[in-house]
Amino acid sequence: MTSVTSLPDDFTVPLMEPSPFPPFRSTAQPVAHERWERVITTVTVPADLDSVWTALTDPGRVGHWLARTGATWARENERSMLDFRDGEFFWCHTDVVEPPGTDGHGARLSYRWRWVGVGPATRVTWQLTAVGAATTVTTTEISANGPSDWRSWNGTGWPGILDQLSDHVQTGRDMRWTWRRMGPYVQAELPLPAYEAWAALTAVPALQYWTGRTAGSLNVGDPMAFVIGDASGSCVLTVTEHVEAGQRFPSYLPSLDFRLDRGGWPDHLSGHLWIEPTHLGGSLLQVFHHGWEMFGSTDTAPHDRILLTQFWAGAFDRLGSLVRRMSAPPDMPGGLPG
């Protein structure tokens, strides 16, 4: 017969202590992701300092070599718009206005601007210095966490702008370029990492909110209809290639190419939508179009180009509102209340 030893009445199963032996592989997490860019461009204009300063700061003159603007342009602590008359513009906030002094020292204009009002803010400073009977104009633009191609895009743009200023000062003629056959190009900062933001924005329920989708999806070959603007009819976006995360060298970031069709257009418009990381926990969504040559040579931009710019700016703004609800504010690290 086997005897059974009874346990004491006060016996309890010992609790497991935290293991001093961690798993083989821990999870690495990024703690910082920051970058900034600076582009400096200069030109010497064969004109006196006062003449160049007037061309830079007088609203009527600026419209002849850069963009249309209003009475608040180049006024300290005022906001203004540099309007390219094709739907795209810079929204500006002027910080510093230092006109030429009687002592012969230079002049300075500094402001922050956002492309189409929703893009990342950058700082632009114009420094004018008298060099004998001529004036040296130097622009400095500084960006924090801008697009990956910011240096090449802006670096090649500033020389053309300064040349137009110089040509206008010397001739008094209208040197503004005509509307661009490429664009609109719209950017928006999102408070989510790139992969999370992409998954959120391409989901069908989200598309109904931020694009105004009425049918279809962003799957390849599935036409997605959306209203381009109030009482302005609709467009149909058809994805021709959807690159998912981790599929394409060198960035391995997701993107999609698409065609845009609208009743009355002689052909389709091509587009590219992509995303990239900026600072830690943030991303930059961008869209770009080309193919406006289908409208032929015109003095002014087709009205649909303006409508399309307004659509993307509004859509990106709605998307930003949507993803902000998905991310917890800094004082709520546990997430949003259920």
C-alpha cells in the first residue's frame, strides 16, 4: 500500500520571479531621425541697392518676375500669398524686413513659407549687399526634414528665380514664366511613421473620408471615382502600379503610379503618389502630376489644374486630421480613450 503525505494547510505555490535570463533577441527601436538642408544661391545685379530692393519688396513688381502677391507682402509679422496662377502658391509669413540704410549697409528680407499652404515650412532669407554700382543678391533657404529630393529640386530652382529678378531689374519687362506643364505637386506632413500612414491612407474606409471616393479602390486596375470639387464633376483615378513596402530598391518605401481621367479631357493625366519618413514618428506624403501638354499651348492654366491642386490640398488636410486621431498626443502615451 502506498502512503500519501498530506501538504501543510499553509502551503502555497511559489510565484514566478521575473526571469534574469532574457530572450535571445530583443527588439531595437529608433530613438531619433532628424535632418536639415540648406541651399545658398547668389547673383550680382548691375543696378543700385535701392532699385533691387524695390523690385523685391513692391507687390506690383514681384508679380513681374516671381508670383502675384498682395499689399501685405514683405511686411513684418504679416502673412501673404505668392500665387503662380495655376493653382499652386506659397503661403508666407514675413519675419524680418530691413530696408537699405543710409550708411550704405545691405538690406534683408526673411520669411517662412509653405508650398500650397500645407507643405513643410522652410525659411527663406534674402540678403542684398551693395558692391560699387551693383548689388549682390544672396538667398538662403533652410529646410528641416524636407523631401529626400529637396536639395536637387530647390537647388536647381533658385538660380532661375534670381536670374529672373536680375533680368526684370535691368529691363523692367515681365519675366514671369508661364504656367507649368508639370504639377500640381502637393506635400503634407503626417504624424505617423511612413508604413503605418500608408496602410491607413490606402484602406477603403479611409479613402471615403480623405479623397471623397464614391467607388473603387487603390488596387491596380480598379477605377476609383471621386468628386474633384463642389459642382465641378468627378475624376476617375486608376492605379497602374502599386509598390508595397519592402519591394523596390533603394528606398523600399511604398508608392503608386496612376492615371487620371475626366470627361472632356483629350487624354489622361499621369500621377505618382509616394511617402517617405521625416522626423522620428512622422512622414511626408507627396503627389505629383504630368501630362498637361494634352491641352496644347495656352496662355493660362486650364481651370481643372487649379481644381486639382485645391482637391489634393484639401484631401491631404483631411488625411492629416484622420491620422492625428490615430496617434496619441504627447501627454497621452497610453493612447486615446476608447
